[in-house]
Amino acid sequence: MEDRIKAIRKRINVIQSELRKTGDMRPGNLSRQYQRPKEKKNPYYQVSYTHKMKSRTDYVRKKSIENVKNEIENYKHAKALFEEWVDLGIELSKLKMKKISQA
């Protein structure tokens, strides 16, 4: 049990370190739309996301597409790390309670 607790704490430290390195981020999905979809003419890009229980859509200029893609990837990576941290925190809490009850 002690080894698992140490391993969890070590992984949490790694996650915290990775989160500190995370660059700019934003939620959403980037998609290409067309003003005339049947002919696939006049493409434009938009990012759609939900934040604070509100759904939103922002238009993205072509020169900003790569930047927005990177921000979305950073967000997804940070979210996955945070979810892992929460899972590990729950497991750690259960192990500590078990350890206390066995003492």
C-alpha cells in the first residue's frame, strides 16, 4: 500500500509539472464551413465551444487557424491531465482512509 501511495504522489507531481508548462488554451472544436455548402464555395472557419453553460461560436481568420488548433490541443491535454489527477486523488484518499482504519 505504501508503494502505491508513493507512486500516486510521484505521478501527481509529474502532472502538476506538466500543467505548469501548458501554454495558451481554449476549449472547442475547429471546423470549416461554407457560405455556399452545396458548391463548397467561400470557406470560412469557426470554433464552437461551451463555457459556463453557454454554447458559443467564434469565427477564425485563416492566419489564426494554427494558433487556435494549438490552443485547443493544449486545452484537451490539460483537461486529460486534470482528470487523471482527480482519479489519482480519489484513489489516494481511499488508500489513506484504508491505512488509517487498519492502524
